[in-house]
Amino acid sequence: MRSQSHKSSSEADLYTAALRALMRRAHSAFELRIYLERRALEPAAVRSVLARLKEEKLLDDARYALDFARARASGRRQGGRRVALELRKRGVPDRHIDAAIAEVFADLDEGALVRKVIERRTRAARGPFDARPFDRKKIASLYRALLRAGFDPGVIRRELRAIPFSEAAEDLPG
């Protein structure tokens, strides 16, 4: 069990804690504010530390949103809707989210991302595409998984219909 966290009234201590948190991983301003408020005796000290970090360009929600969107789109193969949802949960303002999503997904082909996810999931489920056709249940499950990953429903339907693994893909809604 962890001991009770040490609350600090010193702005220098809060600044050091913020730097340590930022060294571990990037944080949005909202996340870092919550982190520091749990450690501070004075709310004014938190505001001062956040202002200093922003002034020193160590805390920038626009840059955070862009880096987060790039990592999620390329690394985890998530769609724009899922990335936007995750950024909203982290307290990033919508103007930064919209700009990051527009920039990242302008460079990426969402259809290609969907194809990669489909290929990976079908390979894991049964081997190559032409091994045996998927039934409606499996295609519906794949469709829902792609929706949860945040891809546009129209792109998902288009890519599922383009793959010749079953006639059941023709029955997709829309």
C-alpha cells in the first residue's frame, strides 16, 4: 500500500512534480492540472506552474493533440472518431482536436487503415482471405470492431464490400 501523498505548498516543488510527470509521458493541460491539484495546498500555485510551463512551451495542447493523433492513427490503427473521443476524455479543447484530426487524416488514407485492420483480423481468425468465406455473423463482428476503432461507417462498408471473402458483405447496411 502506498503512503499518503505529500502535499506541497511550494511552487518549486509543484514545478518539479510537473516536469517529472512530463518526462514520463506527454500530458494535456487538463490532465496536468488535475495531477498538480492533487498535490497542491494552494490552487493559485497550480495556475502559476501551468502558466510557466505554457510560457516555456513545455505544455501545449495543440502539439499534444497532434502527436497523440499521429500515434493512435499509425501505431494503433485507430480512426479519427476514436482519436477525437480519447482526446476529449483528456480535456483537450475541440479546436485543437479538430485541427489535429484534419492534419493527421489528410495525410493518411483511412481506407488503407481499414484494410490493414481487416487483413490483420481475418488472418488471425482464419488465415489468408481466400481460405474460406466469412459468414454474416463474423462480418458483423468485424464491422462493429472497426466502428469501435473509430473508423467512418461509410469507409468500413466500402472496404468490406471490396474484399471478395463472402457474399454476406453485400448485405451490410447503407
